[in-house]
Amino acid sequence: MVVSVEDWEEEARRRNDCVCEAKLLAKYKGLVFRDPDNNNCAFKVWDDNLEFRSGQGGGWFPAPRAIHTGASM
């Protein structure tokens, strides 16, 4: 999987700001991926689940939730 990181994202990801959160969610909500280290479980980025973490290396991070699908991806 390749996700293109746009120029505006580097700054937006590090700012604890509701506008930055909304812009990042608009881009990534609905993204579904599988974790090969977790029985290939499917996870989805919902429209309400970014978390901001402070400190070095911090910023906005998706908090994807597991989903159950009958179809293979």
C-alpha cells in the first residue's frame, strides 16, 4: 500500500488544532487496511477517530477500529 503524503500534511499532523484534524480526517476517513501481524484483521479509519499525542514524534494519529467483513480484500 502506498499513501501519498501531501506537503500540507507534515505541518497539519503536528498541530493540535481542530481544523488540521478535520483536514486529515477528510483525506483518510474510510481507509481500510489489513494487519498481517494480527491474523490479517481488517481495520478502518472512521470519521471520528484521530488522536493527538504530545511530545517528541507526536501529532495526529489515526485510531483505527477493527471491522468484520465477509469479503476478502
